[in-house]
Amino acid sequence: MKLNLIIILLYSLITSACSVEVDEVKKGPENSWWLGGLDGGVFLKVEDDKNLNDNLYQGVIFYEHNKTVWYRGPFKLVGNIKFLTEDHDLYLFWDGEKIHLKEASYLEAVNPISPL
């Protein structure tokens, strides 16, 4: 009887120590989506501008912690990629001046924020 109790206690201890935490999906403002990892990131929203034949897009980058605007304005697509704004799998990360995309492409802020 004691052996069964010890086995049950050990089993429950081992299984509780192996639990996995699941991060909740982060929600951003103004229909933005999360671009980042466990160590941080930004919320962003990118849309095509009125001229569908150019390589310019409109976007907003929001800070992670307080969701205020970091950058709002035009972005220029640089690189040879079939880019669709709604294909979130193409986006890699924001470095403060560019949204890096797959295939060595990026969206460059046309009016970057000048350093302090």
C-alpha cells in the first residue's frame, strides 16, 4: 500500500514538473498583428497604398509594452519577392528602420525616425 502511494506521489510530481506553459496570443491595436518572439517584438499593420502598381505601402508600428505608435507612414518594398501584405508568414522582424521579410527583402521606412 505504501509503495503504491509513493509511486502515485512520484508520478504526480514528475508530470507536474513537466508542464508546458502556453503563451496567449498577443493582441495589438487597430487590427495589427504581433511580429516577434518570446524576447520581444512589435505590433504592426501594413496595407497597400492607393496605387497598386508601385512598391509603396502604408504601415504602423506599435511598441509592445504600451501599444503607442513607434512609426506611422510609408514603407518602400526593397527586394525581389512576391509580396502580399496579408501574408504574415513573409514578415521576419522590425529593426527600428525596416521590416525584414523573407528572401532578403524588406520594407524600408520612407521617413525614418531620426536618432536622438
